[in-house]
Amino acid sequence: MNSAFRFARQVKRALTGFNRRGVILTYHRVAQPASDPWQLCVSPEHFAEQMEVIARCGLPVALPQMQRNLKRFSVGRKEIAITFDDGYADNLHNAAPILVRYGMPAIFFVVSGALDSRKEFWWDELERLILSPAALPETFDVAMDGVRYCYRIVSKQGAPTREYGQDITDMPPANAELSRLELYYVLSKIISSLASEPKNTALRQISLWANQSPQARSDYLPLAVKDLISLAQNPLFEIGAHTVSHPKLSGLSTVEQETEITRGKRELESILGRPITSFSYPHGSYSDVTVEIVRRARLQVACTIEGRPVSRSDDPFVLPRIIVSNWSGDLFEERLRRWLA
């Protein structure tokens, strides 16, 4: 290798290091359920191993601190920000004690309309209806929002789970043969695009078809208001907004988006008596209009689920985050070092 080429490669590596700030990690649940179709749950054991790795390998910072440092010229800081989406009660009961043990700052993006609801999030209710029963009818035949969907349910071995954000590109034709897991993903795509009331109606229709009661599981519940206040009282933790009802914002009108974003922020501020300055896009869904509404709402930082490290050139209103799955400490360390390299 000649000296000119070697020097050019060293310069390229140095510039890459100057540009990279670190990573924002996003979690959803710290729990070990029987079924996890979106690979969003991390067991308490693995979560503790991952926090120990972060303590050794990087510089844990609060998300607002990373945002403030974003444009500053710095090399090798390896900043790591920890975020949680949705606002599950296990964030308080299972995750918070481990975060405190390792001194990890974290931000919890909370769906304000789910607080004190004593109801499962719709995707968990759908999982309970489709994947949990011992038996289901052989044919799925349900009308949702004026459209009739009919599929045959068959036993298929080895159907892989999906990662959160992996969408179905082609809907199956009528009377297609689907496994329960495939049916779950198809129905998730359909229901995620519905407005709140049609969404609730669809779940009631599926519940009747499956002959299942609408009883929520206690270990799947979102935070209660008192839980939210308890989390917010810890100086390590911050609360962020995540809309009122967790819709796909890019599919809503401008007025509907503004209502979801600003009302969700105001409701949290009313409960906590402090400004909410951070936001997370549900489903990672946003448009230019969405970003402008977030800016006008006097939020200072907003996160997507684009899975890559953070760079100095990133817009603070569309920061990328990496979704963490139930990886062992060793596997997590291998991936974290690669992201920070």
C-alpha cells in the first residue's frame, strides 16, 4: 500500500470519527412474555447485562444532552442515550431498578391516552386474540372498517417473527392460507392504519370471532398516572411525548396530527407540572408536515426508528435510534462496539 493511499484512508477514518456522535438505543418492554411477535421484549436478566456493557463501553448521557452536543466538534466520546417507547408499567417495575443500579439516564416516551386505561395496547390485545388461544376457527372472516377479510388458518412450521418496523408490502389475496403468526402480521398492518374508533370496533369484531373475552392481562398494562409520576421523580429519568393514541402520524390529516402531538404533550405536562421537550414518532411514521408540527409545538428533539448511529449532521427532529432485542450481554456488546466503532 503506497503512502498516499494510506494517508487518504486515515483521513477518511478520522472524518468519520469526527462526524459520529454515538447511538440512541430504544427499548419497549423489559419482560419475558410467552409470545413476542415483534421482538420488542428484553428479559430483566439480559437488560441488566446490557446496562453493564453500556457502563463499560460507552458514555451514558441523557437524550437532551446528546441533542445539545450534536453539532459540537468531538471525537471518540461514544455517547449512548437510552429511550423507551409506549409507556408500559414494566418500565417502572422491571427496567427502572436496573437503570438506577447502573446509574443510567433514560427517557420514557409515553402514550398519554393509555395512562390509567387498564387496557392493553391494541397490538398486544391482537396478539392475545390471535396467538394465545388454544384453538381458533379454521377460517378468519371479519369485516373491518367496511372491508371484509377472509383467510384460511393453517398450521405452518418455522414461520419467522418480524422486527418492529418491518411492514408487509403485499397483502395476501382473499382466502389465502395463513399461519396464525402470518395472520397476526396482516391484521396488524390493517388495524394500524385505522382511526381510533374503527380500530376499537375491529378488535371487538375479532374478539367475537375468536370467542375470547376482552380481559386485559395485568403484566401487559401501560403505566398508571401514579407510576408515571413515580418515574418522573427520579432525577435520572425524563418523560417524553408519544402522542395520545399511538397512530401512524403520516397517514393522518394535518389537523389530526397536530391534535395527537400537541394534546399528548399538554396532557403529560398537566400531570407532571413541567415542560415536555422530547418526542418520539409512533411506528417511526412521520412526514415533513409532522416534523414541522413537532417544531411548532416547542419540542426540542424528536426520534425515529431509523436503525443507525447518530451523526453530527443529523437533524435533531429526526434522530435515528437502534431498536434493542433480547440479546445476551455478549451479543449486545459485539453489536454496540460495531455501532460505536
